[in-house]
Amino acid sequence: MPNATQTKNRRGFLGDSMRVAGALATCSFFGYLAGRKGRNRELLWQIDPDKCMGCGNCATHCVLDISAVKAVQCFPMCGYCDICTGYFDVGYTELDTSAENQLCPTSAIVRTFIESKAGQRFYEYTIDPAKCIGCAKCVKGCALMNGSLYMQVMHDRCLGCNECSIAVACPTEAFCRVPAEAPYLMKRQAIPLVKKFSIR
């Protein structure tokens, strides 16, 4: 028959074991919550369009054969110009969609007539992401006018490399990390325009 000291020791051991198990369970729970919170704050690569100079490195330095970086159009900033410097090569001979007149080497920009008003013709310029190779020629050209075309990392294509080789090669250090819940950036001057159009 166990004596009182043995019973007390067993009871103490069981009590200590329960406290340790409880502490481990609590730590595990809070660790789980912290892990979930950390995943919500996952960071992704993106290009700050206000720093990008359209150097062309996005097309050649991505680890993918066809870059994960694509040109995007901010329509509230676009002038819908007849002669778009992001669309037409400076040596164009005609204002048409023939390849020799286009700045884009892959014809990734689609030019669509919108309307004619007060003797002027207006066109919409949209990017076909399947054709865009991220060369940024349109971005550099558009910078001469409204600057509505700019580059962004497309996260359905990006592999999320730990060290992005384009970021390393970027001469203006335009690559930055952004939260996964807000993965795309706009030019600063576009933000008030987008808000104005969304209110209407």
C-alpha cells in the first residue's frame, strides 16, 4: 500500500505534467495564430511606377522565359490620343495598326477607335498581357505624354523568387515588397483620378 509521501509525489507529478501540457497547448495555439497572421502579411514583389524608367530589364532579367512583368494602362490618366507616343514608333509613316508603325515589338497594344469630337479622333489603347513581354518600350514612349502606361509584376505569373533577379538589375531600385492583400501599385498622380472616376 503506497504511503502518504508517495501519493503526494504522484499527485505533484501529475499536477506538474498537466501544467506543462497546458502551457504547451497554449504556446501551440498562439504559435498557430501568429503563423496565420504572418501568412496574411505575406509580401510580394512589385514595381513602384513612380521610380520605373522603362529601361527594358524586366524583359531580359526575369527567370521566366516570358517575363512576369507586363505593361498596364491607367485609363483615367490616358488622353486617348490619335498619335499615342506609347503606341506609334517615332518613325511611323501612317497612323494605322501595321506592325512597322508600332512601337511594341509584339503588337501587344490594341488600338480601338472610340469617337470623333470637334475634328479630333480618340482611341483607346489596351494591353494584351498574353503578348506583352515586359520590354517597357510603350512605357518609355508614353512618358512623353500622359504617362498612363506603366509596368507591374503580374502575380498569376510571378514565381515569387526570394531574390528577384529583375529587382537586382533595376537601375532605379523601383522594385519593392508590397502586402499580398494589396499587390498592385498606381502612380501617385493616378490615385486622385481613379477616386474621382470611382465616385461617378
